Amino acid sequence: MAEPSDRIGSETVASAEKGKMTLFRDDRQEDWGAILVAIIVIAIIVVMTR
Amino acid sequence: MNAESERGFVQKLLSAAPGLALIVITLVVLRLWVEPWMATSVVFGQKGWLVNSMHLNYILLGIIAGMLYRNLLFGGKLPAIFADGFRLSRLLIKTGIILLGSLYTVQAIVKLGAMAIFLIGGFVVLSIVMVLWLSRFFKMDRSMTAVLANACGICGVSAAVATAPAVEAKASHVAYAIATILGFGIVTMFVSPFVGHALGLTDLQYGAWIGTGILNSGQVLAAALAFNPKVAPGTAVSVGEIWNIMRVISIPFAVFAVTVWYWAGESKRQGAAAQKTLGTLLVEKFPVFVLGFLVMVLLTSIGAFGDVGIKGGPPASDTIKMLRLWMTWIFGFGLVGLGGYIDFKELAQAGGAPLKVGLIVGVTKYVLALIVVLAIKDYLIEI
């Protein structure tokens, strides 16, 4: 079986910066980002429906 | 450190604007114009055939649009101007899952607990053991086996990435595992709604099935919303996601178990230094966004957002109604982005023994989950 690391695009989802599925440094930072966005969304909705 | 990582985060956010705009415009067009048009258009002599018989909705169309952007319109790679926007798709999905906590109460989750832990735990263990067992017959590398075991057992991409450093896996092992499970997941994502409707499954049965049987978190979400785009207590997405979250929580435990298996078979020379304790793995790998989800459940339970609109109770408050509406949009944006990350060329990397093992385990889990859910349908707990 040929190693995919020999092929174009093999750096794929997890390893290389250019192939990463996230703008964040890692999963943990993305998790905190999601919590922050959720807080902002909730705050906006609570203010709008008060 | 390369130029990419030296960029400030604010700069990255600004650079995400064009991609995000493309995602938003795509979903607005699909949801506000294309879906209503499909619902009234006549195909094969039937009004609304695309919606009623093909079960097409803005969620499925959004994922397809993302896939077409990448693989057809942009020739296999997202242009730099749009790439950063699409990289926000997982953030949006995680945000939506945190907000999804407003569909549940602590009492409902406790009620669900034992059954969900039993079923989810059973399927996680079954998948991992199957991969470890099959790897002997297919003579797979131990690192590859360990990564694939957790990718098939828990939630695909995150589990594969979390396991890789602990078992000395190469980037190519992660690539094989991810390509295999995402390839299989794409098929299940599109097939499941048809099977669910054909079998006449309820939202409860369908959500329990896909929450257990589909390998990847994003694809569980997509399959649930494709079956029923409504976000409310008891709908497919509320059932599927709570089961899926139970599985996501098990990541550190599964990483630990598979790491122990890996090092038990390796020579002692590196083992002592490279193994991590369960405590360390819990601190390092626990998906923190799940805490956000749990806080949301707690706030909902104490009535912070008003009535939640559970069947038989008072109607949902305006805040809860608006939260649910926003969730459908946030999930929709995230899933268009997810579609943009499905790269047919990368999927073609899957092959050989990992593909065979992944498919055997994936299909077994998918079919067995349906059989089990149908067998215990009278005992499934509505939340």
C-alpha cells in the first residue's frame, strides 16, 4: 500500500496548517471560541426579547 | 514558525469575512428561495416531489453546495480568499451544539443517562474491539490500528487527531483513518434520511439510530437535520445530538484505553516515557465545548430563558423560540462550511487494509445500531 504522505494533499485535515479545518491553534482553543460566540449570541437574543 | 501562524487572530477573523459571506449568501438563497420553490414546483406530475419524495431540504442542499464549491467550481481547492471563512465551520457547529443545550433539562438527561451510557458505551467498545481484532487478519500497523479504532469508535476526526500523538501515528495514518470514516460518513449522511423515512422511523428512533451508528459528529448533525430540519425538544437533532455528546465525552477514556493497548504490544524501550495517565489525558483532551453545553442545560433547567415548550407544558418563551431559530441558521452555516471541506481527492487516499477494516466496522455499527434501536423502540426514553 503506498503511503499517502508521498502524494499531493496527503498532509490533509489534521497535520499541516494549510490543511487544517480550523482558524484556531488547536481544538481546545476552538472550543473556547465556540463558548465565547455562544455567550455573545445568547446575550444578543436575551436583549432582543426582553 | 511560518507566516501563517504569525498572523494575529483578529487578522485571521478579518480574512474569514469573504468565505463567511459566501457561506451566508449560499444558505440564505437555499433556505429562503430554493427550498420554498422546491416545495411548490411540480416534478414527475407531483407538486413538491423534491421535498416530499426526495426529502431534499436546505441542509442537504447546503452541504451539497459546499461540496460543489470545492470540488467543481474551485477545482479541488478552496481559493485563499474563501479558505479562512470555511475554516470557521467547526466553530459554528460547536457553537450550535452549545446552544442546543436549551432543548434539554437536567432531569431529562438524568432520565436518559443509563440507557445512553449503556448503548453508546457498548457501541464504542464494540467498534474499538472489532478494529483491534480485524487488524490482526489484515496485518495492519499498530499505530494505524489505534488511530482507526478510535476514529471508528467515537467521533471520527477529533478522536483520530487526539489519538495520533499518543500512539506514534504518522500524518499518513491520520489521513487514512479520516479519509475512510469521512468517506463512509458521507454515504450514511445522505442515505440515512431516506432509510429513516422509508422505515417510518419517529424522530426519537431515528435520532437514537444515527447518534449511535454514524461515525462523525458533523455528519450526525447533518443526517438529523436532513431528516427533520426542525430544532425543538424531541426532534431528530435533539435526540441524535445528546447521544452524540455522550460519545464525544468518551474521547479521553478511549484514547487512554487504546494507548494502553498500543504500548502493551510495543517494546518497553519507549513505553514508560511516552504513555500518559488518564488524568493527563482528561485535562488535555476533554472537549471543553461540552462544558458550555452542560451550562446551557443547567441554565435552561432553572428557567433562565423562560419556558422551554416541552410537550404538555406551557409554550416556549420568545427567547427560547429565537434561540432555536438562530440555531438552525448557525448549524446551516456550519454545514455549508463542512461541505466545503469534503475533498474528493483526499477521500481517494483511503485504501488498502484501513479502508476494508473501516468499512466492515462502520457498516456493522450502522446496521447493528438500527437493529438495536428497532428492537428497543418501546423502551427508548423521550426527552
